[in-house]
Amino acid sequence: MMIAATVAGLPLSSQASGYRFGSQSVSAQSVADANGAEANDASTIFSNPAGMTRLEGTQVTGGVTLIAPSSSFRDTGSTNFVGTSTGSGTVSDYAPNVVAAPSLYVSKKINSQWSVGAGLFVPYGAKLDYGNSWSGRYALTNIKLEALTLNPSAAFKLDEHHSFGFGLSAEYMKAKLGQGVDVPGSVAYLSKYAPSVASAFISSVASSQGLAAAQAAAVALQGAKDGHASMTGDDWGLGFNLGYLYQLDEATRFGLAYRSSVAHKLRGSAVWDFSGSSSNATVNAFLAQASGKVNSAALVRLHTPETISANVFRQINTDWAAMADITWSRTSRLSNLDIEFPGTSEGAEVIRQNWRNTYRFSLGGSYRYSDNLSLRAGVAYDQSPVRSAELTHPALPDSDRIQYSIGANWRLDARSSLNLAYSYLHFKDANINYTNSCTPVTSTCTGNGETTRGVYQTHLQMVGLAYTYVF
């Protein structure tokens, strides 16, 4: 289940639905990320590095976005692999109240043609804690994903119409997660289909520890509770991004931008814990051995989706400006994902995703209220890569969403300014009916065989503040 952490969390998005945060630029957030061709501060390094040719001097933009998700899950009949209900009701406290995502950009104009810069931002992130007793615990109990990207860039202005940009991305991911292990279901299965296994265990306890110990072990075995698995992993990956900006006239420009896929091999460890399955240490040792699970290394190979964006900016008059963006994301790269356990005989755990490619459409505008204050707003529609309820996993209960944003740029003096932004994201209800095809008694792969059924309802608010200084 380590892969869940690499794609997990509430569906927080900036360019593509799925797992990308909308926190790389506060000025972009204020117009729902429609400003790829605007290039009004150093955060253009993320959206279109060619925009650095429009920036004068040395500019530093630092910001932070506070993200406040609100989500609930209502169970509609989740079961374990032997068909027993795993619980019911509604869970609503698994998402954090607020998380903060920082960003920092620096650009410098070398001469009339060349500009350089670098960005540091959070591309992905998640933190969920469903607890160990919710109905989907055999798929996931908790996850935490931390990611950071360093993006040095350069831009070249060919002439008054054409500018080009290029950047390299060094991306770090760190993941930690947990899931339940279905001990009660496994005991029920063995009691029905392989009773000799439990009988042999009880007999061995009787011969080595006596009849009373065997009777106690039998009681503990029938009342055994869930085990728990914990996974960790991290990795550095490399990618690149390209940008092109075409200045049609003084008021109109068009942009194209590409951000590559990044290949990751998250390496870490897997720990299987049966110490709390019962109060009988002998039973717990038997359960651990019978499970076939051993503490080991863990490995996940994945490619993040690449994106292609086309955008336009138009200065309508001295007060009004309009902008738009369309972004295509190749999220189909995330199909079936394998969690491997190197050095063991355990089969991989397979997470079925089969994501589809997606589009994001956004429109924005700004109004110069005064010489020092501009008001901004935008709206965006973002498709989800998830195809169906049967391919929706508790790690990513994603759905189509609409983003509404407002903001302002306040010029403090000739060299400094503040950008503020507020966004509200409304998600369609996400139905989930996901069945893990691998069960605890399947020898060729790893899994609990659970079916998670329910409905997710989610909305999200973001508040961003950024400061820009020009040297």
C-alpha cells in the first residue's frame, strides 16, 4: 500500500485533478490558475518560465497557501473478503483542519535577452488519518505524503515577439502510511475451509504448554483482532519543463508550457505488526507466521503525469485584463500500480487505478481599482482522472470539481507588493465501490480482499498570501 501515499490525499489540484496541489503561486490562485501568459511575478517559473523575460531586475516572490479541506465518508456496505460487514456510519474527521504549503521564487534579468531564476514549491501533499476502526481500514488507515521541488530555470527573448524558457526539476517525495490486516476474516476463512491448520496449532500448544494454555489460545484465536501494516518510502526524481511566450502586440500574448513526467522509485520498509491482535503472545506469533508477512524492504515504481498548457492574456484597456488557460494532463500513466516487497516471497500488492487523461479549463480577469490596488478573480473546471466507483480507492476519493477564486494585488511601494487569494473548490460526490482482488489467503499477491463501498462529500478552501520585492 505504499503507492497510496504517492497518489493519495484529498484531491487538491492546481493544474490537474488527482493529487496536485494548487499552492505553487498565490497570484495564479487568485485567477484560478488562468494566468500562464500573464507573467507578472517570479512565480511564472512554475507556470511558464519564458515569462521571466518580462520581469525587470531581480525579483523575489515568497508565499504560503493555507489549505482547509472538509470531507466526509458515508459507508454503504463495506465488507471484508469473507463478506462480513466492516462497519457502518459516517466518518468526517480524517482530514486535517489546515495545512500550509510554502513557495519561493527568484528571477534575475541578465540582459535584454537572458533571464535566469529558480523556484522552490510543493507539488504534491497529503495527510489523512481515518483511524483503525473505520469501515475501509483494510484499504487504508492513515497516510502522509511530503514532496518538494527545486526548479532552476532560464529564459531567452529572441525578439519582440518570441520568448523561450527551460527548467530542470529535482523532486523529492517522502511517504508514510498504514493499513489494517484482516485477521478476523482470515481466522473465519481457515475455520471454514482449513480447520486443520488451527487444530494443529492448538494441539502444538497443548503438547508444549498444557491443556489450559491450549484452551486459552483457542479462545484468543477466535477473538483475534486486526493486525496493522506500516510502510515508509522516499526518493529523488528528475524532470524538466519548457515554456514559450508569443507577444502578438502590446496588449496580447499567448503561452505554451510543458512539464515533464518524473520517474520515482520509492524505497523504504514494510512492518507487519500482530502484537495487538490478542493478549496471547503465542497466538500473535502464530498469526504472524500464518499470514506469510515478514518485515522487509518496500518498493514502488511510478511516473508522475506530464502536463501541456495553452494560455492567453489580453490587456483590454488600462483598467481591465482577461486571461484563460487550458491544461491537458497525461494521468493515464497511473494505471495498475505494484507495491513490491524485495527479498521476500510475498507477491506484490496491486492498486487498480486505470486513470484517464484529463483537461482543466480556467478563466480569469483583473481590474485596476487604483494605482496601488488591482482586484482579481477566476473560475476553473477540473476533470477527475478516476473512471468509475469501482476504480475509486480510499487513498484518492477524487471527482470533478469547480474552483472559484478571488484576490488582490496591493502595491506597497515602487519595489514591493502583496498578493492575496481566496479559493473555494466544490467537488461532485465521489462514489466508491472498490474491491481488492488479492486476499490474505492468495499466495500470488498481497492484499486484504476488502470491498469499500460508500460516498465521499468534499469541499476545500484555500487562502494564499505572497510578498514580492524587486531589487
